[in-house]
Amino acid sequence: MTTSSTEKSYFDLHVTGLGYVNRIREVTPRKGDAFLACDIAALNGPSDKPEYRYFDVRVSGADAQHLIRRCEEAVKAERKVLIGFRLGDLWPDLFTYTKGKKQGEAGVSLKGRLLFVSWIKVDGKLVYKAESKATDDTARENLPSSHEEPAAAESPTSESAPADTPALAESF
């Protein structure tokens, strides 16, 4: 007698990059459980004249949720919160503008799930860096080059927590 495997397999499409965190919020849908969400303005193009790609993401996983919640006060205080990230399950969401110059026009929002935060900088200071894993090169790939934020890319200041400190403290 043979046993058949019922294990499902998936094809993953992940996007890695760096971007600014905005609009951290708790979303309560009509059906289902409440969840944490935020917007990410991802940097794209030449470093001397970058463009932004905007993602509206659901924050997935306990680590990512904890880290984004730690950024909430800094975002509300309009400080620059830059993160290295990995997104998954991307899809376009069509909507109609309800106010402003584009009222009545169709728009597209890029949605996804924030799976992983590799590092966080607040106002140019490194406040968190994920522990590197042998199979995970995203932390190294996503660090901004020195010409984007010269002082911050070289070393964290003595005021910020050490980069290898676990993310268990209050906000940044």
C-alpha cells in the first residue's frame, strides 16, 4: 500500500527593498479579525534622484508587527522612519478617488504583506538590525549605500540601542 503526500507547495514572489514607513494603523474589517497595516514609500531608481513606489501592506508575523508598533510614535511625530523590508503576496487593488483633484477617477493601490524587517533607521540613526542568518542575505542587500545617508550608514550613534539588541524595548 502506498501513501500519497497531501502537502501543498507554493510559489513565492517576494519584493525586497528600502522605504519610508507611513500611516501605521489598526484595521478592523467588517468580517474577520483586526490587523496591523502601514504604508511603505519604497525607493526606486537612481540614488541621486529616486522615485517612490507606494505599498499598502498588512503587517504579518509577530516580529514584523512588534517592530512596526515600535515605530508608531516616531511616525506620528513625523520623524523619518526608513526600513529594509521583504514583501509577499502582492496584488493590485482598484479604487475610485472620493475627494481631491482626482475625485471620481480610478486609481490603483499596490497591496501586500510585510513579512520581514531587516533594519530600521529613525532620522538617519540605525536603531534596529536583524540578526543575520546564513540563508538570508536581505539585511546586507537592503542597507542603503553611504551616499544616501552618509553618517547613518557608517555606524550607529551612541544614543541608539546597539544593532544586535533584541527588539523588546518600547518605541524608538
